[in-house]
Amino acid sequence: MGVSGASGAPIAVRVLQALHAADAPVALVVSDGASALLREECDLGPQDLAAYATVTYSDHDLGAPIASGSRPTRGMVVVPCSANTAAQIAAGLSGTLLTRAAHVHLKERRRLVVVPRETPLPTTLLRNLTTLSELGVVVLDAAPPYYLHPRSVDDLTGYLAGKVLDHLGVPHHLYRGWRAEEP
């Protein structure tokens, strides 16, 4: 899991907590920009997220095992995914561990999910997200589901984290789907 420097750090925290609760192994990379946003939005640092990960790597560690296609994974999510990170992945640039791991997922044709958090969406980002989609990346917009009648920001965050888990094939109880029966 990569966390990049876009607003939406609470979604990343919620995804990590749910993966941890599901006993899913998680290799975590937090970019420098994400570190600042974690503090701003969640009053947390990368070390706080490490408790939910199996292993953490510095974004500067291009020699980490996840930088190689010989290290199999179930998939990767970049949440939130900054416009800069989306552009680097779309262009095939891999100057950081986060973008290198994403590149590995593309070349190995493994599941890659990006959760962009930008508004309004500038044309360059739309083009980069289109490129990613054409490459088979799941572009999961961080759009709230008002039809589920969320009562709090936490409800919205849980929904978005649940959608990420859906695309990784990880069971969860973070939200009920459209017209789902009460549990």
C-alpha cells in the first residue's frame, strides 16, 4: 500500500486498519508529502501507521523487495493518490519506491488501485487517469455515496475504504451496499 501526498489521509488509515483486522499482509510506503498530510489531517505520523502494516519501507528505498516483480503480491493500492503520483505512474517513472512498486504491478499485470483526491480535476490529471485506466488500473474516485445516507464523515471514509477493499478482494463490514438487508 502506498500513501501519497494528497488530501485523504483518513481513507488510508481506515484501509490500513481494515486490512490489519482482516489479517492481510501489508507492505507500506508513505511518501514525504503524505507524512505532512497525515499530521495535518489525522494528527498521525508514518510510525503510527506502521502498527497496521506487516512491514514498512522508506519511499527512498529503491532496493526494497517490493521494487521487484519477483516478489508476488495480491495487489497494490495508492490511497490517496496525488496528481503528481498518478502522473509518474502513468508516464512509467519510478524514481521512488511507491512509483516503482506501482510500475512493478503494471508490468506484472497485477491489480493496482489508485484513489485520486483532487478537485476540480484538471485536464492533465484526467489524461493521466485515463492512461492508467487503459493500462488496467482501477481508478477509484473518492466520491461519497449519498444514497447510503451517511451520517458522518466517518461513514463516508468507511465507505471509501470498503470500496478499496472490494477491489482488493478483502472481505469487510465497512458499509452496506445499495439496498442491502440489515445485518
